[in-house]
Amino acid sequence: MQERIHRAEQNEPAFQSSNHRRSPAERAGQTPSEEPVQFVCECDDPACWKAIELRLGEYEQAVSPVDRFLVAPGHEDPAVELVVEEHDAYLVVSKPSLRRRSA
């Protein structure tokens, strides 16, 4: 379990950075609120770069709690996270041992 947490801690900054850059860029570009935007799966697999499409507001709401991450269905890891929301194209997971940013 510690290895999985460590792997998630290593991978999370890259995924977070990609998605956090995407969100303000889309806002600055005035992306229509109903248009899907591609975000990167935030699972703990270092080889995963699966795109997840959802509206910008949905992404921002999903990851606003500091322990919440966006993953593709089937990419959740029950050893280190708990699924808190299920959608057709993505899951929102809580990683209590890992935080997206300081609270």
C-alpha cells in the first residue's frame, strides 16, 4: 500500500499541473460553458495519459475539495482512494492520504 501511495504522490503533480494549466487557459479563451474540454486522468498509473472530456465547470467543481481527483472509469485504485462520484465518462475519487494542494 505504501508503494501505491508513493507512486500516486509522484504522478499526481504532473497530472495536476496539466489539468490546472488547462482550466485557466480554457477560461481565458472563453470556451463556451457547455463545450467539453479534455483533461488528463489523474490516476496513479505513470503510463496513463487518458483524456477525460467534461465541461470546465464540472471539472472545477469535482476537484475543488483538496483530496479529490478525476480518474477514468476502471482507473480507480481502491487501495488508496474511495470513489465519491460516478459519471459515465469519469469518476471523482477521494485520496485521503494525498492532497491536491494545501487546505
